[in-house]
Amino acid sequence: MKQLNTLKRYYVNVKFEKYGTYTIEARSKEHALEIYNDGDYGWDDYSEDFGEFNEVVEDVEEEVFADTQLTLSGVLV
């Protein structure tokens, strides 16, 4: 008799911080912040540190698809 797989796929959704740097040419620190806040920069001017920081689990979702076989543990042997 074939052994049934009782494992399911779950997605663990996490939120984390990543540190990056925009290179913005400006007249002053305030002008650089104004350009950043206005979104007047390009992704070509962006670099990021590797790694994630302060990772927090937001939720866990079970994968659901049409051919999922429902079983009661111990009923089908």
C-alpha cells in the first residue's frame, strides 16, 4: 500500500528592514532630502547592504490547491 504524504506547504511571511543608500547630487542636506521625498531619483543611484535586519514573522499561510487530499491522521493506515 502506498504511504500517503501528510506534509503540507506553508508560507511564512516575514517583514524585515534592509539598509540602503541613495546617491543624490544636491546643494545641501535639506535639498537632498527634498529630492528624496519628491521621488526625483533613479534606482541607478541606489545601493544596499547585504542581509536583513530585525526580521519579524507577520503571518503563516497554508497553501491551498484543488487536488489537496484531506485525511484524518490515523484513519487511513
